[in-house]
Amino acid sequence: MIPDVKGFVALDYIVFVSILLVSIGTGLYLAWCKPKQDTIKQYVLADRKLSILPVALSMTVSFQSSIMLLGNPAEIYMYGAPFMWQAIGLVLSNLFAMCSIIPLIYPLKITSLYEYFQLRFQSKAPRVVATSMGILFNVVYMGIVLYGPGIAIEAAYSLSNCPTTTY
């Protein structure tokens, strides 16, 4: 039997506010107490001095999304074992990139694929076109990623019964 959920209780608010305060506190600490990062290389790439573990963890967390957390279990539930082929393909493609593409790109000391396009084609036009396409893709993708938790929260807390505000 599914319990009737009325909404957030006091403990939910305590946990939610605590997470927000820890996040804000971490940002403020890093902004005020750590040495300043003057260049893009220092800020984005940490002067290329990080070991493999923090980089791997950062990349893993960066790819976490509501699509993975909500969609993958539903996909496995609906279709079962064939979903395994996607995981195998992902591992193989990452191994291919690690062994063939990264050794070619890393020595160039570039910060993005868009910068590579400008170097490769000796023109700023491919970089601008690729950047525009990347922005468009990410705007659409973020809309989808944010829609998933919205639906989950609405279903879990019956937010459709909340009064709406009209302007």
C-alpha cells in the first residue's frame, strides 16, 4: 500500500536547508580562504596538476543526471537485459577514446574541443559554429534533464493539487 504523502515535514526542511548551507558554505570558503585563481588555466584546469582520481570523480559526477537516475532503471525494468549492450558499448567507446583520441589531443594543451576546431581549420568560423551547436544542444538537454525531477517531485508530493497563481 502506498502511503499518503502530504508534503514536506520538518525533518525534510532541515535536511534540505542543511544541504543548501553546506553548498553555500563550501563556495564561500573557497572564494575567501583559498588563493585566487587568476587565469582560465588555473580555474578550469587547476594548472593541469590534479591526479587522476579527482579528475575521474569530477567527470563521473558531471555526467550524473535525472535521465540516468530516473530513466535507466525504468529502461531496465521495461526491456531487461538488452540494456546491457548500451553499457558494453559505452565502455568500449571510452576505451577507444582513451587509447586513440586522448593521446592525440592532450599534448596540444587545449581547454576544449572548440579550441581544437579553431587550431585544426585555422579559422574561427568552425569554432563559432560548433560552439553555437553545443549551446543549442545543452539548452535542449538541460530542459529535458530538469523536466524529469519535476515530474518525479510532482508525482511524489501530489503538487498538481496545489493552488496555482494566475497573473
